[in-house]
Amino acid sequence: MVKSFLFLVFCFSCLTLSGQDLDDLDSLLVDRDIENYSLRIFSNFKVNKFSISDDESKSKFVPNNRYGLGLGFANKKIILDIAVNIKNPNKEKTSRFDLQATTILKDKNYVKIYTQVYKGFNAKNNFDEPTVFRDDIKSVSVGLNYMYMLDDIEFSYSLLKAGLANKNHENIFVTAGFGVFGSFDYFSAKPSILSEITNPFNEQADIKRYQGLSFGVMAGVISFFKLPENITATVNIMPGVGLADKKVTLQDGAYKPSNLMLYKLDFLIGLSYNLKRYYVSLSYNNGLYSTDLDYGNNYLLNLTKAKLAVGYKFGNRK
């Protein structure tokens, strides 16, 4: 199932580029204006966590070493940041690979991809069982979001995060769009995610392995605001709905949930403070994916990313 999803993502990329000549590709991905480039240092916070719940009880699984420090660069076309994960020697380590990328193609095409592989989670609950670290729990999340916006979105998103807010643009800018998404989601545990606690769930919630492949449609609103003292802000909301092919494996059997619906919500809040040579940007991004596992059990995947960046702008700025 993973290979099939990655193959579809590859095909999407090929179809997107097959009709472009080299000049078009260059204009899509390369920013030749040195005035738009900046070098940045940043601190980030990343969490890939998930939960199983029913009407009364909830068990959630949260990783450790969620903070990072890094270096990157930004321009009008793309923002590329590379971080080193910070590990607390007094806590058990979560092994993790977390790659997220967002770009704007030809001002109207919003594209986001992510690949996250985590192993080692704190198992928490709301029914008074102690929190324990489970190094046997693994989670894999891979996804692609694409949206076509009705108006140019560079002012409200990429330029704000790169410290390049356009001074000639309106003080308030709002645009809407529509698009598609695809995702693969997986988690597993040995022998099961609830095996080390006395829990109030039914036996169908004591899952050994879950995997789901989903495709759907999404819509969204991106907004941009100029505030006093060279401060700009953005609020982006992108809900979606889709169908998911799901399989739940228990310790003594397996089943496919009958309810195929999957609901998602992405939202981002960002602030940027601009000077001639420097800028500071703060962003908080959250993605929620919710689906029904039958038997009264619900599954929620929560992908959270926050970032504080300080950038130095290149070019001869007077």
C-alpha cells in the first residue's frame, strides 16, 4: 500500500511537469533576484501524535524530543530549512524522521508534502493509568496536499514566512481555493497499543496494527493582514473530506472498518516582523485527520508544527 501511494505521488509530479519546457520549469522553481534571498536560523516544535477514543475514554500516544534547532534559506519561490533534533538525556528517545515541505507554484498553486516516521511514544490516558514510554510503537505518515487558489497567494503565505511581505499590497487580502489530498497512515505496536494497561475499551480498540490509504477533496481560505510597526499576519484554514481504505489488525484477527469517511482540517497562524536587513517570523501549523474504526472507536491523527525563525536578507538594500 505504501509503494502504491508513493507511485501515485510520483505520477502526479511527472504529470505536473510533463507539459512544461525548461524555461517554464526554471520560472517555477528558481528565483534569480538576490534581493529575495535570506539566510535564517530557527527553532521548531514538531509532533506526530495519535489517539484512540470512544464516548468516555481516550488513550493518546505522544513522542519525546519534539524540539529542534536549524539553519535554512528562503526566497520568493521556496523555503528550505534543515534542523537537528534536540534530545533530553533524562527522557527516553523517540527515533524520528520528519520531512515537511511547502511551496507555491506560479502564485496560485499551493503544494505541501510530508513524510514522518516515528518510533517510541509516551502512552497517556484519561482513566488514571500511569504514563509509560513504549519504544515498540511505530507511526508512519505520508501525505500530499494540493490547492488551486482563485488569487495569487504569495503575499499571504510564502512571502510572509520569508520576510518578503510586499509593501504595495493591500492591507487586507483574502482568497479561497479548492484542491485534493492523499495520505497514507500507519501505526503498530508489540503486542498491541493497549497491552500494558488495564483499559475500559472494547477488544476492537486494542490494536496491533492499523493502516489506511485515503484520497479526498479540500477547500480553503488564506488571509493576509498588515498590522502596525511592520508586522504582518496570516490565518489559513483548509478543511477536507475523503474516503479511506482502512485495515485494523488485532492480536487474534483483523477487520476492515465499514465507515470509509475521513475528515481533515489544516490551519496555520503566522506573524512576521520586518526590518530592512532582518526579519522574525513565527508560525503554528496543525493538521487533524479523523476517522471511525467501528465498534464505537475513533482514531485521530494530529500533526503539529511550530517555528520561530530569524532571517538575514541578502542584496543591496538602501
